[in-house]
Amino acid sequence: MYATHRVIDSTGQPVGFMIGNEFHTDDTVRINIDSIDNLTVAEDGGIRPEKELPELPYTEAVNRRIYDDLVKRNPFVRDIQQELEEWKHDASHVVLQLEGSRQVGKTTELQKFAYVHYDSVIFVNLADDVYDFMGFIQSACTVADMESYCRRAHLPHYINDRHTVLIIDEIQNSSRAYNAIRRLYGGLECDIIVTGSYLGRILGSREFFLPAGTIEKRYLFPLSFREFCRIYGREKLLDNIDLFGGSDRKDYEALERLYEIYSRIGGYPEVVKEYLRTENGDACYEVVGKLLTTFKEESGNYFGNPRDVEIFDSVYREALKEMCNEKRGTGKGMIETITSLTKSSTDLLVNKNEIANAIIWLRYTGVIGMCDLAVDGDMRNIVSSRRLYFSDCGIAAYLASKSMLDPTALAGILTETFVYNELHRLFKVRYAKRQVMEDEVCFSIYGKYELDFMVAGRDRVVYGIEVKTTDGAPVSLKVFIDRRLVDKGIVAKPSYGGHGESFDTIPIYTVGCRFPYR
């Protein structure tokens, strides 16, 4: 083997060599010096090439190559990149905690961000702690300790400034690591990012101590419809199409075709990649099925006994039935309904508490999300978590494809699943960018009339949204408008949109990304 370049860091200090098209630190080279034909170790311990080698910046030798490989394998351009940049450029930023369910792309997007925006990236995966990062955590977490870790991990020497980023992945695997966040933040000058799946449930345990004031949260979801349109070069069309029928008909039809695909396969990156490769819905559902199996198997690591895993597996399969059965009600019977369904469809003897725990776990895994109830149409009287929706259209459609439930009811639920998730994202951005009030999207019931969704804008305008899959009068929406329970009525359905006397109609695929519908 031959060394081709001398690699230098951002300060101009030599940190290693390029050998066989790969980077090797000086320490690694010393260990393997006998197999490198044009390098020798001098008496003073320095490494000497037979003849002077060209210099190559570390960012070009390593970072750019890793980034290019990440983009090749994961080409989607995600909105989270802008949020990460905003966090980095905030001079007062603290530790970033990126949350999201399994396989939505957290690790990939963080690595893409890091290898472009930092000179040095220290990436630690606590699920496979090869170089004993926990040994560093158990030390004083000083600059010298970090330097020792970098040497063990075959990384260049540690530079203690904000051109360096430390990313701790799968941090839910260690309460010690999470509890050390404040100590890391106080002892190191580098930027720090932590991430992991199932954080919501794990961080609620007694072993984990929340470092108040030290953590800033961001959220990553499956691809949104806007991000899906971006893949096909239709994002600008989505952002500019007239909401009320004033654009060219072929433009509406182009977006509606993408909506029909997205509403069937959802936004999990691996599922979308499978569709781009095959354009086959069944192949996509194979990937979704494997995803749910992964959820089940990994959840077993956090449950107390195998029975809990079996209950968990049964509950998410019954959740779709509950969504159909409970469609005209207050949501008070959600847990009771799923308990009954689980008992009737399995041999399990379960109680409400076990079902409630399984539903909570489903929420933390990111399989389902909760919708709040605005009592009698009053946005000042909110009851939380009264209805559930699957947090991805593909999961709901996959389960529906295996169900014998009424097709008409299922079509409505799948359409509402899309709308719920597009609206839910509006509540998960940082405060300065939020266009909505309250903590979550709501539904409401007034007498015998049920309104699918209610959302209050930052200007305190209350929007009532009725979701339609076919033509038909929005009876409930008209009642809420007549009772002055909403300020603006919106019908979201597959259409070109249009203005009405008391409410407007918008294309369903614009319901989240074009809020507040001006």
C-alpha cells in the first residue's frame, strides 16, 4: 500500500494520510507502518514519507466523501436541514436533541448536516460502543479525555471549538450518557447533538434526568407531502398553485396524482425509495410490514415481559378498527374499544391498564399520534388525546389492505390520516415559526354534529376543516359556521378548490403546507 496525500486539519496541523483511498490517522499508520511502502517512522516518532506528498484538507479527504456517499444512498432533501442550520447559527444555542420515530432518517440527516457544516465530526453510536465512549462519560469529560477518546476511535486530534460537533446516537441506550449532557455542555466548547428512538418513553423513566435549560428539541417525521413533491420537482407548484381553482387544470391533476401515490405509501424514506425503484404498491407494503416488525422486536427491549410485546403487537393491529368504530363519538371509549377488540381477536386476557400502556408506547414509538377534543366547538376548552390516528399514511394503508372493514369507512379514515399528519406538523416547529396556537390539532363534537378538525391560527382565527372523499354537503361544518364556533370554514377534498358563500374548498394536498389558506 502507498500513501498518496498528507491530510491536514482546519488549523493546518497534520493528522494522517490517505492510503488506498481511505484516511488513516498517524496512530493507525504507526501500527501498520510495515505494510505501507512509502512511509517510515523516524527516531523522534514522526512519520516520514519517502518524498514529499501533496496536502489534502481533512474536510475534503473525509467529510466530503462521507457526505457524497450519504446523498447517493439517501438522496431526499429534507426540511430538517434548514432547522439544523438555524440552530447552528444561533449564537446562544445549547445541546440539540433530535426526536423522531425509528427509520425516519434521523441519523442520516444529522450526518448529512454534520459532514457539510463542521470541520470535525465525532459520531458515537451507543448501540455499538466500539471505542468505549462510556469510558469517556465516566471520566471527567475534559478536553484531555475527549482527545483520548478520539485517539481510540481513530479520529484526528480533538479541536475544542464550534467547528467540531459531537453526535451521540441511540442515546436511549444509556441513562449515564443522557444524564451527562449538562456536564458535556459545560466542559466542552464543541457543538453537541443527541438523538435516538423511543426517547419520549425512555426519558420518562427514573433513571433519566432531564437537563433543563441545556436541551433544545427538534422533530423529524416521515417525509411530508411537500418533501415528497420535491422529489418529483413539484414543490414550487405545490407552494404556488391557486387554492381556489385559478390555476391550470393540468397542474391540479399533476399534484393530485402525487397525492394518490403518497396517501397509499406514506413517507418513510425506505418505503419511498422502494416506490421510486419499483412503482409497486405491494413492494412498498412489504417494507412497511418489515418496519412494523422492527417496531415490535425493538420494543421488546423496553418491555418487562414477553406478554407486553404480544399485547403491543395486537393493539396496533386493532387500532384501525377502533378508528372506524369510534368515528362518531367523543373519544371517551377509545381504550375500552381497543380492549374489547383485542380480547375478541386474540386469546389474550387483557385489562384497560395494559391496553393504555400499549397505546402510550405506540405513541412514543411514532406509530400513532393523538388528536385533542375541543369541547362543544370551544377552542378554550380542550381535552387532550381523545382520538388516535396512525402517524403515517403508509402504515394505515398497509393495515387497511389486510382488513375486511367497510371500504367506505376505511377510505374516509385514510384521507383523514393524511390531513391529521399534515396539520400535526404545524405544531412541531419552534415557537418563532409556528403559525398555530394550542398544543395539538383538535376535532370537535357539537350535539350530533362532528367536525373533523379545528385549528387556531396565530392571529386567533379559528379554522373548521371538514374532510371529504366525495362530493356532498359539509353538514357539520355548516352547523359550526352557523353557531359561530369557527371563523373560517374549509372543506378539504380532492378538487381544484373554490370559494363558497359560507366556506371555501381547497385541494386536500394543500391542507398542511398552505395553512392559513390565503
